[in-house]
Amino acid sequence: MMKNLTDADDSDYSNLHAAIYKRFQKDIYTTYKQIRHICNPRACEKTTLETVKKSLREHWLEHYLNMTLTEAHIVIEYAELFFGLAIK
């Protein structure tokens, strides 16, 4: 295993970082969708980012997602950075 790591070139690291970034982005979006669903369980209705932020309830997050309000705000910030206008 260590030999493989030392023999790896820059493109291997770039590919690894790209894969990790894509996975993180997908996880953020999935978690954001779960948070949005808690705020508005009618998934067919459009829910704006501002509505999601205003509708957050700590007890719902803890009960349904085992997440604190602070963690939810962090996820929403990352979702804003990654997806911008698509989720507004």
C-alpha cells in the first residue's frame, strides 16, 4: 500500500481530489434535500432557500436527521456555494 502511495504521480492525486470533491458535493446536496424536506414535506412544491432557512426547527433536525441547527446552517452554506441559483 505504501509503495503505491509513494509511486503515485500528480495526476493520481488530482483524480483522487476530484473524486472526493464530487462525493462531498453530492453528500451536501443530498443532506440539503433532506433538510428542505423537513421544512416542507410536500416535495412537489418549490421551496426557496430563504424559506428553508426561516423554517429550520432544531427539534425537527434532531429528531429526523440527528443534526444540530449549526450543522444544518453549515450544510446550507455549502449548498449555496456549490449550487447557487439552482437552489434559490
